[in-house]
Amino acid sequence: MGATSIDHAECYVKGNVHTNGLENFWCLLKRCFKGTYVSVEPFHLFRYLDEEVFRFNEREDNDGGRFVKALNGITDRRLTYKSLTGNCGGQ
């Protein structure tokens, strides 16, 4: 099965293939960058994208449901101060 592309000069939909979902995500992402996250550092861009992808993929759920799913994703994962700060001892 090959990739299907959409040429908006010809049509906007081919069967189940359309660009509305991507355009919707892009619009929401730009709105976050202009409103919520006013100053985005390029080094952390992937973190902002991951957050928005999660929020977009779980858009059918409410805030409480998304919160529970996020907490379930961190269960049994330990973050120590040492690993967070990069302080490996030494002195």
C-alpha cells in the first residue's frame, strides 16, 4: 500500500485520506506557542510537541481522564535528584 497524497488544486479528500486532522493539529500547536508557551526554546521543542500530541490524541477524553493516563505513564519510574542534575558525585 503506497502513500497517498492530496493536491488541493484537484480535491480535498480521496476516500479516507484528507488533511483536516493535520491542519487541526497544526492550528492548535500554533495557538499554544503564541498563547500558552510564549517563549519556546528550540532545545525543548520536542517536549512541547510530545505534550501537544498527547493532548491531541486524547482529545475525546476530559481533563481528569488525561491526567490519570499521564500518571499511569510515570508509574514505577524513578527520577533521582542525581540523574536530574547530572551530579555524579566526585566532590
